[in-house]
Amino acid sequence: MRILAGFLVLAAVGIGGWQLLPSQEDKDKTITVGTTDAVTSLDPAGAYDAGSWALFGNVFQSLMTFDPDGVTPVPDAARSCVFVGSGLTAYRCELRSGITFPSGRAMTAEDVKYSFDRVKKINSEVGPASLFATLGSVTAEGDTVTFHLSSPDATFPYKVATGAGSIVDRDKYPADGLRTGNGVDGTGPYRLTGYTKDKLATLEPNSSYKGDVNGTGRPVELRYYGDSDKLNAAWKAGRIDVATRTLPPGVLSGLSASDPGRRVTESDSSETRNLYLNTRASSPLHDVRVRRALAWLVNRQQLAATVYHGTVEPLYSLIPAGLTGHTTSFFDDYPEQSTQKARQLLTEAGITTPVHFTFGYGKGRGASAEEAAELKKQLEAGGLFKVDLKGYEWTAFQKLWAGGKLDAWAVGWVADYPDPDTFGASLVGTGSTMSTGYSNKLVDNLIQDSQRYADRRRVAQDFRTLQQDVAEDVPLIPLWQRKEYVVSSEDVGGGQYLVDGTGLFRLWRLEWI
């Protein structure tokens, strides 16, 4: 029956297939994509967030990248990359020939070295320098660049493939400061031809692109919306062709693949959201018993059902389901909401209740305000805590948590690459991106030990132990793991390839049908 059905479909296409092929005029028509993700900076040295990296992956190249649904990096701006020797401390790449910047100048190994050196030198408080903690130095000779690592790091190729590894034109980007203005000089599948912060980014296919991507897609306009309701209004009004990250939960829960007039893609995702806690001595949450008391009060099931309408799954560990090392450490230690257990901990610590602290969240970031209100209600149960909610514009919010100015804050984390390591040093290692002030030598040693294994299946036990330590120390409280949704008009295809857990936002896969 499948063979017969296939024959009938092919026959139908043979008769009238020409009607399904887009005209040249349609091919050149711009596809508009709406999102609530904000861009922090157009300079790769100054941004470490999903919105910025989504853009970087389209306008810049890294030496390595990921094929769709891939789990290991493949060459992009590089012709090849390999570890030298068996120690995993020297990583060497041969540059692909013929890559040119918008100025017409050829990319060289010196540009690659320059790009990595400036990320570490600038060390922006909201930038990705922490991702290169094991990078000691970079040398360039001819078309070869070599990364010298301070300790074995099998995950370094993954990090090279991220937005942090974006290669910039050394003639256009200062060595010791971030580039200002709205210009971008990259070699990715697209050229940025127009940009208005928090409004739109206009992308034209880069005809000079040379790399892993086959074909550079259609012209795209990214439109940025201040909150989910505004994104939904634009979608309903037909002002955008594709809506992604993130429509309101109530809208997402009502979507169906069988809906007429639109294409709906729902898929698993490794995006997580945690409540981060300031562990510094000056914080009201410094005492671990206070943080454990908070962990006893969080009801993830209720949060997922009432705020997110079932579009997220409760998460009880640092590492999400689907990645090596996933556990349920927080469920094991705090299996149910218990005001009694929380009160007992605070009494033992001699803490005067209610414990007063501030809870920050990013305005317009999905259902962040509704989530914060629900968590406030849960945490104030029994009169043990008094929570002051404060919403902030995204860039200001990043700088506040990076500077240790908040007591608690909820932030989503999109995996930088498909490996549990991206949930390790960046979130709970000493000097982590989330800047909780948390430092545990045992955790740091487990992270470093896990990086010694080229066979990534061997890291499971290290990460299980790490997550148990995190559940005991509570520098964060896992909340949920998201499902991924992409909605497009019926005449746009490729939405199912837009995001796939590799950290890339594949705008070049969108097509007119």
C-alpha cells in the first residue's frame, strides 16, 4: 500500500508538479521571521545569549559547525581540524581557502587568532570569554591556526563551533574593546544589510559564502518583539511568515499539526530554565540551608500546568533529559513541596523569618512575569519568605546578574552545543556565566575530569555526581525543560529545520513553497 501510495503521489507531481514550484519572483521574496529573543550586541565578543547567537550563526562563520541534528562538529571555515597528539591539549585547524570578508580581503589564520584573542582580552561581563576557560594561547602560521589548551578538553571543538568562535575581520573590530554601531563584517551564509536594535535585522544571502552550508537560502527579515503577546498579534495579523521563540503558552498549547492555513512543528528541546541563587556572603541566600528551604517550596508540576499550559516539562536536574548524565537529583532530595521541611531547615539555622529577598526576571521574555508571580506565591507559602519581584529590560537584566546585584533570578539556558558540558562550567563552575558566586572544588574537578574523555559517553558518572553536589549546595533550582515550537504560514517550508538542539538557528533552511 505504501508503494502504491508513493506511486500515486509521484504521478500527481508528474502531472501538476510545476504548479508547486515557486517562481523566481517568489524565490527572491523576503521571508519574515518573528521572535521575542533580543540581541545584546552585534559583536561576538560582547554577547552570550540565544538572541545574539541566533544572528551570529547566520552572519558569521566559525571554524567548525554542526550538521542538522548532528552531535559532533564538522568543518565550516576550516578545511579540517584535529587534536595534535593524544593529550587533548593542542587543537589545530587548516583554514578553507577562498573565504573573503565583505571588504574583499581574504580571511587568514591571523583573523582567527585575532578573533579568539579579543574575546578573552575584552572579557565582557555579558560576553562568552568564560567558554574559553581552557584556552591558553593561539598561534597562527600560514593557513594553520593552533589552539594551545591549559588542560585536556575534548569539548573544545564544540566550543569553537559556537557563536563565541565567530571569526571577525581584524581590520574592522578593535582588539581591546567592542565594536560600536550597526555594522557586521562576517563571512556567514547571510550579510546583514540593515539593523535597528530591538526592531529588525535585514539579511541578504551571501553569494561569496564558502563553507559547510549548501545554498544560502532566501532573503530574511528578523523582526524582534518586546513580548509574546506582541509576537502573537503580528502572527495573527499576517505581518510575519514564521513565529518562533516564543508565542504565549496559551497559544502554543492550542496548536496542532493539522491546523489549516499554517505549518506547526513541535519537537523536543534541550532548553532549560533555572532559578539562580546568589550564594555570596552579602546575600540573604548565602546560607545553604536557606537555599535548601527554597528548594522544598518549588512546585514544578503546578508551574508547568498553570503558567505554561503543558508546553514545558518539569525538570529536576541540571542536565536536561536527552543528554548524557541526566538525573533526577532534585526530585531525589526534594521529592515534594514541603513547608514543614523548609521551616525545619530555617529553624535549625537560626534564621529569622520571613527571609526577605529580591527576585529578578527579564521583561517580555515569554511568560517570565507570570512565572515569577507563581513562584513568589509558592515561595511565600507558610510565611517563611518575603519575595520582591522586579522586572528588567533584557540587557540591563544581564548586567545586574553578572555583577552579582540580584538575590535570585530566573533565566532560560539554550544549549551552546549538544553535550552535557554546556550545562557544567557555564552554570555551576567557579566564575560561571550565571555569576551566582558559587564555587565548589569538587564540582570544578568533575567538570575538568569530564573534559578528558574524547568518547563523550564516558562522562555520565562525572555528571551524575556533579548534579548530586549541585542538589545539595543549591546554587540554582531547576524549573523546566521546554518543547520547541515553530509556526509558519502554509507557503513557507523548512520550519522543522530551523532549530534542532545544536545551538544553530538555520534561517537558510526556510523556503517558499
